[in-house]
Amino acid sequence: MQNNKIFILLPDGIGLRNFAYSDFHALGIKENFDIVFWNNTPFDLAELGFKEIKIQNSKSHPLTETYKNVRKQIELNLNIRRTKDRVYDTYRFPFSYATPIKAMKSGATELLSFTHSSKYGLKRIREKIKQEERKTLYYHQCLETLQKEKPVVVFCTNQRPMTAIAPLLAAQELGIPTATFIFSWDNLPKATMVVETDYYFVWSDLMKKELLFYYPYIQESQVFVTGTPQFESHFDKNKLLSKEDFFEQNALDTDKKYICYSGDDVTTCPDDPKYLEDVAIAIRELNKNGQSLGIIFRRCPVDFSSRYEKVLDEYQDVINPIAPLWEKIGGGWNTVLPTQADVDLQMNTIAHTELVVNLGSSMVFDYVAHHKGCAFINYDVANRKTSDWSVKKIYNYVHFRSMPNTETVFWINSPDAIATIIEKGIATNSSVIEGAKQWFQIINYHRPQEASKRIWEGIKTIISKE
């Protein structure tokens, strides 16, 4: 009897939306795969009717975090040397010396980054990570699980977490082919790769090109271009509520048209409450002039701060917050997990709003999947919360260089421009939407609703090769 058991490694909750709440699981079952989620999240997938094996002790080696940070610093150093582009410095986080332990780790990271900033030095650090992880109890428990379960492939849903290293090393030790999915459109230039697998699944030809450029030890034959399941839900019209039901469920005014303000986390946009206020002021002004508009505020799902409270209180007449339906299962930010209900909520929020306003997020692609536009905030506020933060830094990131040479978004270059941009955005503006569609096809393989199907085709190819 042919072995068709596939392990889907969930090192953290990031992969839930793509691989538990999309068509991915149902399509795999239809292809007669025995799908087992190797689950390192606190979320109980058995409640969804999925097979799972819980990872009980995902403790990495004490030195792995330092080596991981060293690896990132070296990769950014090498990228600067190869490209002569200082943009890679903006992907670094400042070192902390606040406590003796943090000071020791930061000092070691800086020293090793300085002494190993070469291709050879990077290779040594990569090997050190593997050596240390193979010493852990976690690694040996992974070996035991794999020897017992005997999957034909281990597919990792996210290339970033340290907790993915040991399971994948254990699979490679046993000759089980491994693969990882590159989670986000901006990940590769940031040097976020922590795992090394036999195969890599990417969103687009552009991302494949980036992967081969930043990681020259990866061969073209190891890469599958599939798109991401992240956008599949937007093409499932069965989950769309009527306007009347959505407005009633969320206490919205049926006489108003709404725009969505999509919040960022505090690191990405420390001045986000002020931008929200500027949009609220513009909406008030438009309403005085005869419009009937409101704002649905969808905060970043992992932002539980109180930083918006003053604005939400002062602009209750125009702002309606609809909180993401994520579950906080533990104490850390990485234990705040997406839910199927939130996937549906986001889709319906998009369907029943006219456009989205935010600071440079991938929501532009969620909205264009519904043939709707996006406005990017593109100005600094007068009294910035953080002096070294600027919108210029955000839009200089490498992933924004993928924008085609055409109108793709509405640019809000000052608070005074917001009202005019919103009026343009809620009117039919096919040129901007067509431009956004072009950008979407650059960063994500065409026919985004078939990403899960293409991933399974890639997995079948891996099995046939092996």
C-alpha cells in the first residue's frame, strides 16, 4: 500500500490562515493524501476535524537565537556588498543592552557578525545552528515522531521560526524530503530565512528570482512557484453576507458608505492613531459637504495597545471599530492566532467597504481581488512618535520596488489631500484598479484562487522525484 502521509508543520500560528482555513486541506483530502498537522501552536485543530500531532517540547538550543541573529546580520551585510544598496540596513533591529543577558547576546551577535561576514563565515554559522539544534531534546523527540509516523514529505508553513529548525533537520536525517513555504511578500529581502529545506514554495516568479539571488546555494530545480493561499478566500462568494446582514451584525448605518482604515502594528507605524484621526477629520468635512460616509477601523490583529482609544472616543460619529476575530491563547504576541471567523470577517469587510486606507500593507491586494482600490498614506505627521521613523523608510523597502510603472494606488501626500482622494476612491476608477491588478500578478501567481491546488501539485512532484 502506497504511503501518502503528509506532515504539515505548523511551527507557529502564522500558517493557520494559509493552510488550515483555506481550500488547502480539503483539496489534499480529495487527492487521497493522509494529512497530519504537526502542530506547535496552542490551537486545537482537532476541533476543526483535522488530524494533528501536538509538539510538546519545542525548545531550541540556548545558542540558536544568537546564531540566528548573527546569520541575519551577515546576510544583510553581504546583500549590501553585492548590491551597493544601504536599504538592507533598514531591516536591522537595534541591539539591546538593557540587561546583562541581553548585553551578552548583543555583544556576541555583533562580534560574530563582524568576524564571519563572508560567504564562508555565513556557511559556518549556518552549520553551527544545525549542530546546536541536533543536540536538543526537541530534535530527538522529532526523530522519534517521524520514525513512528513515517510521512513521505514534511511541509513547513513558514520559513521564519526557530521552532521549525529541529523538525526539518530530523526529517532530513531520516531521508524524508522537506519543503517550506515563504510566508510573506516582503520576507526574502529582510533575511528572515531560518530553515533550510530540500524544496521551496514561493508566491511568484519575482519571489523565485529573489530567493535564488539572496540564497545562491538554492538551485532553481528546488523552487516551486505556486502563489499563496492567503487570497483564496476572496474568491469564495458563498461566505459573503448580504449588505443588510453585515451592517446589522456590526451596527453600521445603511444610509452610509464606508471606507476601511486598516491599522498597522506599532513598530511599522508608530503614528497610526494620528493618521486615523486625519482620515476621520476628512470624513467629517466630506459629510458636512453632503456626503454620507463612515470609517470601519480594523486594527492590526496583534496590536492590543490602547493607543487608538482617544481617537476612537473623539470621532465616534464617523469611526466604527470592528475588531479582528483572532484568539489570544497565551501571553506572547505569537500566541495570538487567526481564526476561520476572522477570514470571513475580513472578506466581508472588504466586500462592504468602498476602498481601504493604510500605510503600505498588502491589503492593496485583498481589495483589488474585490475590484476595489487602496490609498497609501505618504506623509509624515508634524510630531512624530519616533524621530528616526518616516514613510520614506517604509516605501523604500525592496518589496515596493515591484510596483509597475503605472497607477496602482491612490497616494495621500498630505492631510489636506485625504478628502479628495477618498472621493476619487469611492468613485469608479478603473485605471488605478487595473494598475493594482498588474501589481497583484507580479507579486502573486495569476489565478490566485488556485494556489492550494498548485501547492499540492508541487508536493506530488516532490514525491515522484523521491
